[in-house]
Amino acid sequence: MTLLGKKILLTGASSGIGEALALALFDKGASLFLVARRADRLQALAQKTSANYLAMDITQPDFVSELEKKFGLHFDGLINNAGLALGRGPYSTSLLSDSERMLQVNVEAAFRLTHALLPKMLEQGGGDILNLCSIAGHWTYPGGAIYCATKHALWAFTKALREETCGKNLRVMQISPGMVESEFSEVRFKGDKDKAREVYQGMTPLSPADIARMIVFMLEQPRHVCIDELITMPTDQGSPTTVARRNT
Ligand SMILES: NC(=O)c1ccc[n+]([C@@H]2O[C@H](COP(=O)([O-])OP(=O)(O)OC[C@H]3O[C@@H](n4cnc5c(N)ncnc54)[C@H](OP(=O)(O)O)[C@@H]3O)[C@@H](O)[C@H]2O)c1
């Protein structure tokens, strides 16, 4: 399927996987609508990709109405990519504010945006919804209780929607990566760059461009082919807690 001229809404486009995906989709001729909070980053990316953008927090109650005012709600594709992990310690000593934030961004905002766009896709006879899940939606690991819970929720939501919309020319898909080197770990460790670097020490992580390439592959399949889910990890990773590291 060609992505030429397809209207795609992509959240979390200001860094990492979202940024790489915007560049990859632009190369395929998609018409891009980018969302994230950092306006400077979005503006620079929009210049490179001829994209429209909305610099806004997707958890704001007026996010969907602002989106509708600016671009309408009719899109050929929705990519729920914005997401984050906060903290890596035991749940007993974690901050409730961190849990709330992960639930708001990874779960509630993605659900709400899908709720706004899905009826329009059905009205126009089809579309694609692709959610950025994670191997944390398949496994659990100590120190990741809430992040894993949010990705399990997104996994279940995606699977249920896929069944519910079967026969409506709607492809509901998800990609579940393991370790990808982006700003993800820096956000998780709240700006501690040394701790973030340690995550990838002695191993070769996936890059945002690797994930972007796989997403383009999923979207470009012929219309009758839906890759429900793609699970991908670095060759050096076997599970969230099994990572082969060379001595550094
Ligand atoms: N990196 C990994 O190892 C990995 C593995 C599996 C799955 N994932 C998932 O992949 C997705 C992308 O992560 P990444 O690795 O690319 O991390 P990243 O580089 O930190 O990118 C996260 C993106 O989400 C946006 N975002 C966060 N909160 C937002 C909010 N409230 N409103 C709007 N945008 C918001 C950020 O933009 P602003 O800060 O500008 O708002 C940024 O563009 C996430 O859903 C993550 O859970 C990542």
C-alpha cells in the first residue's frame, strides 16, 4: 500500500521513535500532522518534513478540541506513540505522581484520542491505528509495575479494538519493542544522563530508525494484510531483564 498523500497523525514526534518515524513517513510521501509538547523541536522537524504540527500536552482536557479546531479529526492513520516511563524503583517507594503521569499519557490520552478519531475513520470507510506498545506489555519486571501495567493496558485495548472493528477495513496494529536508545531512559531517570547511558552500556540497542523502518513496513503492506503485532528486541536482549553485555 502506498503512503503517498495519506494523512497521518503522529503523537510524540519531537524525539526518538516519533521523530525518526516522521522522517521515514515523509520519505514515503505521507501528509504529516505531528504532536508533542516541545514546540521548537516540532517546528524544526516540520520544516524538514513539510508537516503540520500542534505543540500541546496530549493529557490536557482540551487537547482533542484543539486538534479538531486546527486540523479536523479525519485522518487515514493514527500512530499513538507518545509515552514514557518514570522511575525504576520498587512500587512501594515510588511516587504516586509518577504513576498518575504514566497512566495519563500512555493509557488515557491514547484511548481518548483513539475514541475521537475512530468514528471518523469508520465513517470514511477505513484507516490504520498503530499503537506503540512494548515488550513491557508482554513481560513484567521489578521496578516497572506501572509502566508494564500501562503497556499491558494498551496491548489489551489494541487487541479488543482489532476484533471489534473486524470487517470495517480498519487495521489496528501494535509494535512492541525492547530496548531502543532514545530520550526514553533520560526521561525515566529524570534527567540523569549517566544512569540513562548505563542502560545501553556494553550492548547494541535498537535505534529509533530501526523501529521507524518496521512501522513503515507494517503500514505499507497491501490493504488486506494486517500485521497485528510486531515484537522486536535487540539481538543482545532476550527479555526485559536478560541483556548480554560485553565488558567495557
Ligand atoms: N525507548 C524504548 O526502549 C522503548 C521501548 C518500547 C516502547 N517504547 C515506547 O515508544 C514510545 C516512544 O518512546 P521513545 O523511545 O521515542 O521516547 P522519547 O524519545 O522520550 O519520546 C517520547 C515522545 O513522547 C512525547 N510525549 C511525552 N509526554 C507527552 C505528552 N504529555 N504530550 C505530548 N507528547 C508527549 C515526547 O515529546 P515532548 O516531551 O516534546 O512532549 C516525545 O516526543 C513510547 O510510547 C514508549 O513507551 C520505547
